[in-house]
Amino acid sequence: MNPKAPLIRSSLLAAALFLMAPALFPQASAPPDEVAVEGLKFTQVYGTLQQSFMDPVDPDRAIFDGGIRGMLSALDPFSAFFDRDQFELLQQQARGEALGFGSVLYVTPGKVLILQTAQGSPSWRAGLGPGDEIVEINGTRVSRLDFQSLVELLQRSRSRPVRLGVIRPGKVVAQDFELNPTEVALPTVDKAFRLSPGIAYLHLTSFEQKTPQEVVEALGRLDASTMKGLLFDLRNNHGGIVDAAVGVASLFLQPEILVLTTRGRAMPEKAYRTTSKPQHFDLPLVVLVNGNTASAAEVLTAALQEHDRAVIAGEPTFGKGVVQSVTALSEKTGLALTTAQYFTPCGRSIQRPLLATALAKTDPSSDPTADSLRFHTDNGRLVSAGGGITPDVTIPARTLDSWLAFLEQRGTFTSFASEYLTLHGKVGDSFEPSPTVLESFRDFLSTRGIRTPEVYWNLDQDYLKLRIKTELFNLVFGLTRGDEIEVKGDPQVQEAAQLIPKIPQILRSR
């Protein structure tokens, strides 16, 4: 979605404006154009509702929630209407900010733990940190709330002054903290560290205006000039601002290289090319993707693949290749409307067909069934079409057996880590889960009525150790250290990193 896109006039917007007119138009003179005709139909229905419905009609609910959202839902899954709160949140996200206290929380029924606080945020200034447990919010005991009520209370509290009761690790008596919300910066490069000697690792959550500079700063901290390669993780990145994706591409590709083209009925065709950047990184590159890699993240992935700049590894991407132009409406609301499609440098459409929508058929020039249309990288490697990006090297994600999936759904590992720290105190940087710790975990499960089938217990030892260590490090050293432990123990990451010495060979293959 591109908040900087030009304002787009559409029949939907015109219809919304017509709804502010008198309920019924006279029938004598015809409206001046097709948009007015369609708007008149909508207005007549609304006028009938106002006159004849058994109760007074709330205009906002009928027009915004009913009329506009109903029209948009008949088009595609990506067009959307934003009420005041949603539109303000969208603008905050575009700036890379959010109103709140700067805490990353672990939330489960009856329990809220702080995993991380952003530097300079209200939580950080109050001295809150990993492992602190929030037991009371504005006088309401967390332990007395079901999960949905707890989530709703947290959502309401982030936009107004709040009084928290907090128990610090190793303590039993709560301390009171009063916090006032403020705009908190949300980094898009949320993980950056050395995966192994000579190999850097970066994970991007989304693409925002500040993302290219964050990538530069992260690689600077890692001293990228001394690295043998970079693993660029775009898994679960749902996209964001296309200009930011082009900015990141400019860090790795030569200037004036085509990144993408957009085409739409009401928008002129536009080509996006890389720009000349003061910083440029030539280190070997592997990009890791999955089924939740979408939109602007797919734009970057396709450009790096088609220009043979990176090996793409992992699983096929989502396949969202359409442009949403965001228009500000009256009443501080907004409209996101699908106005164009993305096309990769060699002409592929990223968008996968969506049946029963306006996107049931993508651009015919990228029809993978057309024998005469085959798509290739700069080096002549054949690449697939038909929606999404197919990796050069497929690496399946780790799958969890039913017992591990149950433990994860219950938040068992975080709860155990919290209790373990209460009983044993903080762990050191060299901590590794021993057989004694595993038995403590087994006893913890037993006290909560959770069985430990021998077949799973023996099979899942490595995963149990990884998750216990990750959650303990989250609570003791913060989410950054816990994330590093978890990523380094991810088999998909490990296998992707092993491709770095093979990059020249893979990019030459036909």
C-alpha cells in the first residue's frame, strides 16, 4: 500500500459524496454523467432507509460501514475503507510509529509479561524491562480477565495515561508505575546480528519510509565490508511502501536498474529504477522468503532474482501484486483502492489469480500457459510466472508435531521460563538447558495436567531445549537476544546460510 500515491477519483468516492445530498433527487433531469447515475441509485436507497426504516438510521454506520465497505468487498480483498481511528493508525504505520508505551508483551489468559521495551519509550524511562510481569492495569487485576477481555483492556490502555501494577523478577510484591502514551518508533529491521563468522543476518518486518536507512545502519553496525555474505530474511514481511523497497534494492543493485513497472486503467504506466546511493553493498546475498512474503517484499525479491543479484531460498511467496492508492476523505477517513498491478523487470505479474473477485484474471501478458511467453533472468535462467515468486532453492520450513503445536498454542514455554526464573533466579549468558532443566519442564507440564508422551518427549528434545533457552533469554536479556537464539536454531535459516558459498554456481545454472 502506498500512502504517497496520487488521489484517485472513482465512482465509489463520488457515490460517497452523493450520499451527503438530499435523500431523493427529482426525476425530471438526468444526472450529467455515469458516476452521477450510479450515485443517484445509492442515494435513493439511503433516502428510503431514512424515511421508512423502523428506527433512525445512523449515517456513519449506513454509509461508511455498510455502503462503502459493501461496495469495496465486491471488488477484491485489498480495497478498504478506513474510519478515523484506522486511518490515523495507517498514517502512523507509514511513519513507522505507533501510539503507546514502547513495550513488547507476551499475553496469555491471566498473565502479561514484558519481553522488551524500546529505548526512550515511556516503559523504558519508567525502568520496565524483560521479565517484568504486569498484574494490574488501572485497578483491574489481570488474573481475573479472560483472554479477549485482557486484549481489549490492553488496546484501550495504550492511548491514555495508565497505572500499572508490576512484579519484578524474583519479587512477590507489586510496584506501581504511571505511564503516559507517546509516539513510539517501530523499527522495520527488527533483527540484525552475525549468524556465524563472516555471515550477517537481517530480518525486515515491513517496508516504510525509513527502511533503506535502517538497512544501511544495521549493515554498518555489523561491519558488512568484512562479511563473506548476507542472509536477508523477508519471511512474514507483508510489504508496505514500494518506494522503500526500491530504496533497499538500490543498496544492492547498480544505478538505473529497472525494479518494477506499474500499470492500471486510470494510472499512467510508471517504471521504478534504482537510484545512486552513497552506500552500496556488493557482498553475496541470499534472500529467504515464505508464503507470508508479500507485496513490496515480493517486488524486492523479484528484482534481486531477475537481475541475478541474489539466490532466493525458502518457499513460494504470497502473490500480492496490486497497487493500493490511498485517498483521504472527509471526516478524517480514508479509502484504499486497487488501481494498478506490479510487473517485475522481465514482465511477470506478481499477483496470483483470486477467484470470484476482480483479480480472477491477472494481466494476460504473464499467463504461464502461453507457450510463447517465457521469463528469464539477466543470466538467462528461467523463472516461473503466474503469481508470487518461486525460490531458486526450495527449503521447507520446520513443521511441528501435534504435541509441540499444542505446547506453543498454550504459551507453555514462556510460562515455564517465568516460573523457572522465580524459583532459580536469572540465568547466565552461557546457560544451556540441562537434563535437570528438562525434567523441571516435564514436572511443570505435569502440574498443569499436560501429558508428555514418550515418543514425542524423546523425538523433540532439541526443539524443547531451543524454546526453553529462547524464552529464558527473552525474559533475562531481552527479545533481541532471544530472537538471536531462535533464529540460529532455525533449520531453514541454517540451510539457507549454507547456500552462500554456492551463489555463483546457482546464478549461472540454466
